[in-house]
Amino acid sequence: MIAPRRVHRTAGAVLAVFLALHVANHLAALAGVDAHIRFMDAARHVVRQPIMEAVLLLGVVLQAASGLRMLWAGRQRRRGALAWLQAGSGAYIALFLAIHVVAVLAGRMSGLDTNFYFAAAGLHVWPFVLFFVPYYFLAVAALFVHVGCALRRGGAVVAAFSAVGIVVAGLIVATLMGMVVPVEIPARYLATFAGP
């Protein structure tokens, strides 16, 4: 049987390429929503291939499952702030991936293009903004913290990765909210948050 840590690192390496692309895509929105969508459309030529999507979904499942298994197995012997920071950030990433992947697949099945507007819509409807601001902010920050911890280079590296993650998370959330560039969410995306 393959060790969970090896599965976790292998799946993490595969996902790292996609996540770097995904974060870069969100940062492209700093130049406007059109820049974000152009970047996304170009990336989709690779990412939306059926084999690539299957690999990414398998990577998400393996990453979350192996991470949660290690989180549980190490609960008694985990020592030190960095070990707990790595475990906590990993647990949040697993939760985020479960929610986010299901939401994106559901959005696609309902006929929505899961683009910038899909991600941003909840940040423009009260009271959903109360969920989506911390949801996105913590996901991006946790990703950087988790990678910093995984590198095992000490507190200074984790602090640097964490600082970058906080800045990137803030920029992404502010952009999705329309605080950096003007954002007008189409009605069909806002309608997903309408009551019965």
C-alpha cells in the first residue's frame, strides 16, 4: 500500500500546477474582468480536456483524502505551531475543495459558465457576502500557508509565504467584490442566490 504522505505529495504536485494557474487567472482580473476571462479561455484549452479534468478531480480527491487521513493519524503526536498550522490550513483547504468543486460542477450542469461572474456573484448579494468573503480569503491564504509549511524550511519561510498569501487573498477578494475594477454581475448569476 502506498503511504498517505507519498500520495499527498504526488497529488499536491499535480494540483500545484493547476492552482498556480488558477490563482494567476484571478490576479489577471486586476486588469479587468475581460482580462480574467481572456486568460481563463486560453487556460481552458488545456484544463478542460476530459483527461485533464479527470486527472484534476482525482488529484483533488486523493489530496483531500490523504491529507485528512494524515490529519487524523497525527492528532496525538503533532507538536509545535508550524505542525498545527500545516494541519489546520490543510483541513480548511480540504473543506474548501469539497465545497468549491461541487459548486463548480453543479454550476456547469445548470448551464452557467463558471467564470469570474460565477465566483464573484455571492460577493454581491447580501447576506451571502458574509460567507463568501472569509470563504475565498481563507482558501487562498491557507493555500500559501500550507505550501510554506510543506516546504519544511522553518518559520521565516512560512511567514513569507503567509504574508504573500494574505496579500494575494486580499487582492482576489477585493477584485471579486468590485473594489479594484468595476464589476457588474449578470442577472443570471445573481439569480442563483434568489430565494424561492
